[in-house]
Amino acid sequence: MTRLILTLLAAAATPLMAVDKVDVFPAGMGGVALYRIPGVVVTEKGTVLAYCEARKNSSADWGEIEIHLRRSSDGGRTWEAPQHIAHHAARLEGNPRKKDETGAHEQTVNNPVAIV
């Protein structure tokens, strides 16, 4: 018990590491209205991959949504520019009954999941 108490006291006396906050997907970056539903994975080589929905024209659930990715090779200190990573072919047909705010049918690719 004494050993446990000494370990806890030593841990409490150790200064905590400073954590820098980095907004990897700030709203407005690259002309995107809002980024949502993020995910982060780290590869075996240590590359950090952050991805999320890019809601192009508004924050609404209906509308143009793409999947974007940013890559960091230095543990998250710096990041490459966002890349559009999902669906580069012809437009996907949206819900024929639902139109976005402009009256156009949306193209939506959403809720990304990474498998590494």
C-alpha cells in the first residue's frame, strides 16, 4: 500500500505535458461551409490521417457533401492541404424526392469510416 501511495504522489508531482490544440478542419477552409463527423487513424509508419465530411454549401444535413482527408507526417504538428478522397466518378443520384435549398438534387457521400 505504501508503494502505491508513493507512486501516486510521484505521478501527481510530475508536471503534465502541454497539449497544443490544432483545428485540422476549420469551417470555411477551402470554401467548405462546415466540416463534420471526423475520424483519425495512425498508420504503422506513424502518418496521421484525419478525415471527415465536407459540407460544401451549408451545415444542413441535406446538400452537397464530400469526404476530405488531411495527412500529417510529423505527429500532427503540420498538415497537408485537404484532399477530396471519395467518389471521383460521375455524380451519384440523390434522393429523387429531396432537393437541397437551391432546388437541386444533392450529391451526398457521408459518414466515413477508415479501415487501416
